[in-house]
Amino acid sequence: MQYKLINNLLFLAKAENTNNNVKKEKFNLSEEINMVGAMFESMAYEKKVKIKSKVAENINFIGNKEDIKHVVSVLIDNAIKHTKEDGEVILELEKEKGNIVIQVKNQGDPIPEDEREKIFERFYRIDKSRNRKEKRYGLGLAIAKSIVNQYKGKIDVNCKDGYTTFKVIF
């Protein structure tokens, strides 16, 4: 597990490097998001969680595929881990008012309002005892936010109507 921690720290450092000369290209974001969602099907099945996809077709994006796939992977991974058995995770992609909007929603315990900004900080974990047992370090959302910031986007979270929703806007 130390390997994963080191890898995440290196990824975070790379994402926060403002001189990052990552190759950016135009790609079909819809296809990439569907592929990332498919990678988590077995994990969801083991937890008895359904993944529903509402991904608009043929939305293109200019950027680094791996960066965006990493953001979506973090959000889906967290959503599955925090969804109650027989719950659902909803993965959405759409264009809205000229922006690209990615949302990952899950059914589970809501994030307390006073914790919602803190969860994007390095090493911050709401339930420290459970995360220690699961060898989770509190870096995933910090990495996701750093990547989103690199693209001058926005990421936030809200909880209502039984869903926790992470929303990324580019």
C-alpha cells in the first residue's frame, strides 16, 4: 500500500506543477467516461451497487485523457465505496450553457456541511478509523481538485434528496 501512497503523492505533485507541459489533444470525452465507468462494474457488483450511466454522446474535450480519466476514477471509486448495499451510483456527462459538466452521484450517508470543503484537502478523511483500516489516505479528492483547477474548472459537492453529488464543470 505504500506504493499507492507514493504514486498518489507523485501524481498530486505533477498535477500541481504549473509548468506542466502535458500533451493535450482533442478526444471523445463521452467514450472515455463510459470506459472508466465500465472499469468499475465488477467493484460495484461486489458491493451490490448499480452503476447507471447518463452520458451524452459525442462530447469532445481538449486535454490530457489520463488526467480526466483519473478525476472520474476517483469520483466513481469514492461513490461506490460510500454507497449502501443495493444503492446506485449515477454517472452523468452533459453540455450545459457552453460548459462540460460531469456528475457522479451516490446514495449513502451525506457529507456533513462543515466537512464539504475540507474533503478536497490532502490527507483529510471524514471517518479516520474506517479509512485507516481500508488503507485510504485522503489524497484522491485532493488530486481530482488539483487536476480540475489545472484546467481552470470547478469541482464541488452537495448532498440532497438522499444523494451525494460531485460536480465537475469545465
